[in-house]
Amino acid sequence: MASMLLGASSDMIYRGHDAQAALGGDGYSAKKQHRPVGPCRARARALRYVLGEQRLVFALVGMAIASFVLLLAAPSGRHGAAVKTSGQELMSGSAAAGLAARQYTGVARMAYEEPRRVPGRVPLGLKRKGLRVVVTGGAGFVGSHLVDRLLARGDSVIVVDNFFTGRKENVLHHAGNPNFEMIRHDVVEPILLEVDQIYHLACPASPVHYKYNPVKTIKTNVVGTLNMLGLAKRVGARFLLTSTSEVYGDPLQHPQVETYWGNVNPIGVRSCYDEGKRTAETLTMDYHRGANLEVRIARIFNTYGPRMCIDDGRVVSNFVAQVINKLLMHRTLPHVAFHSTRFNRSP
């Protein structure tokens, strides 16, 4: 039995070899031999593959979209001015358009740039845009008149005053004006506001007033001015300091010019005001030179007019007060209305 199975298996193996020999002599080869392909034939095959799958079309469409986006993103100026091309037409094709958008000529660059503004007056019929202005000491004699002028000009005014010498009655007629705002505040303490201009008038100006509390007077001139200059620096506002003719002290030159340095006494009873204003001017100019702050300094001499206190203590007010008192004594003046100053104690 075993001999019969062995013979059958050998017979099957022999016949399988015959079948493989009939198919070919290389029936046992595991890998098929490929002939080498030339470079021209490889390029032709790659081109047929790209054209057959339409990949070139997709690539061109993508380039066209990218070029269109670059053209839209290119700066066109504030007024939306378009670039004018003379002697040339736009090239067709997305790739050429994208290249032209990135490498424009000098003429096109000039067209893209913002045109220079020529300064001039506001045309008739157009109103000037109002500014936001803060006036320290705006309830005082000079400050209240300045507030009237600024509001008449169309500005929004914020009055900052502690009413040491100022009076609410001086600005009460602006209570219903939407462009007017009053803040009771001492400039010795910092304040945060967003303004375009700062008019710093806060300080008692009469000898009667500033000698009442000399320490408070010099603090207002030095610390108050420093706070207002810091505010102007933070918001980039123009700053104006109202100084005085007292910075010249007991002058030896008449009339005084701005280049005159004065003849001052740093330890006198009036020095709290004189030296305080001189220090305020020094701080103002230091901020101008060091922080590039736009500043103005106005040295105000003897001033008189409506809303001036009758007991101001200066030449004109004293003269008017003496005349009124003399007329009242002789009863030739039926009625006289004047304001007296109320002193508020403060450190």
C-alpha cells in the first residue's frame, strides 16, 4: 500500500514538472524582469498622467485665486485711489497678475501712497470740530471769562476748581449747557481726564488770598502744576500755564521784557506766590524740553473787570472799593452790589 502511494505522489510531482515546463522555462522566476525606460518616455508618461487627472487645471485655478486675493489685499490708499497704468494693458493670466501686484513700478507706488494734505482754512459752511478742554481754576475771575470764550467757540469744557477763591456764581449760567462740566477738585491731588487742551489757572492770585495760606499757595503752584503737566504728557494735550508779572519780583527794568530775569526775594512774605510761579514755569519748560510737550506760558499783569472780588487787594479793586465806600459814606450811591471772598481752610 505504501509503495502504491509513493508511486502516485512521485507520478504527480513528475507531471507537475511537465506542466511547468510546458508553460515556459522560467516558471520558477519570482520577479518579472523590466526593461529600462528612457527620460523622454518618463516625461511623456508623467504628462499623460497630469492631463488625464486634470491636475494642471486645478493648479492654474489655485494660482488665479491666490493672485486675486493678493490684488485685493494690496494697499489702495485712504481715499481708495486706483493705480493708473499708462501705455500698458494688464497681462492676462493669474500668475502674471500676481507678479504685477508684488512688483509694481515706481509710478504705481506713488499712486498708492497717501496724498499730502495742504493746510488751509476750514471752508465756509463747515464748522470746526470742538475740542475737549479742561480749565483749572475755571470758577475764578479770569478763568470764568476763559470758559465763556471756549464754550462760545464750540469746545467742551471741564472746569476743575476747589472754590478756594473761585465762586460757582461765575459759571452758573452754563449749568444747562451740555458742553459744560464742573468738577470740585483740588489740583494738588492727581486727576485722570481725557482732554485735548489744558489751561492751568488754579492758584490764588491776590496778595490777600495767597498770603492767607502760603504753604497751600506754593503747593498749588508746584504740585498742582506737576500733576497737570503729567496729565498733559499722558494724553498728549497742549498745556498753557498762566503765570504772573510777580516772577520779575521788584523789577529794575520798566517795562519788563520776557528776557528779563527779574529781581526777586526768595524768603519774603510774597515768595510763596512769586517763587511758586517761577518754579511752575521751570517745570513747564522742563516738560517741553524733556518730554517734547507742547506748552504755552502767559504772564498776566494787573487785570480787572466783571466778576472781580471787591476785596481782591490789588490796585484797581482797591481804588474801586475806596470810591464805593466814599460814595456810600456820603449816601450819593443808592445801591451797590459786590461780592466778598469767603476763605475755606485747607491744609
